[in-house]
Amino acid sequence: MKLEIRGVEKLSFRERQVVTLKEMGVSSAEIGRRLGLSGSTVATLINRARGKGYEVVIIIPGYSLGLSGPDEQEEEG
């Protein structure tokens, strides 16, 4: 599985860090701890990034869902 963030070029470096961690499932409290930010700063960065209209796309290979054969698995992986 791959995670693609479309529109990332619209985000500041710090917004990119926060959004990436958030979309990977990291809690806001943990993001703050890792980046040395307060919870309110993390929330502000997430809201600012959402306002800039980024999109998250999850790319799941067909083989992981049982939709393609083993030969195709090698090509995709």
C-alpha cells in the first residue's frame, strides 16, 4: 500500500510534516511530541493544510486484495 498526498506543493514544510504523520495514523498528541509542537499548533497546521485543499490517495495493489494472479504480483511489487 502506498499513500500519495496530492497538492502537497501547496503546503509549507511544517504542514507537510504534520499532514504526513496524521495521514499515517499518528495521533495529534504524538505529532506534537515528535515535532516539538503544542497540540493547538498541530491542530492549526492541520486546519490550514485542509484549507489549501490537499487530497490523500491510497494506492492498493490488486494482488493484496486477491484481484490479480501471482504473475502480476511480481510485476506490481
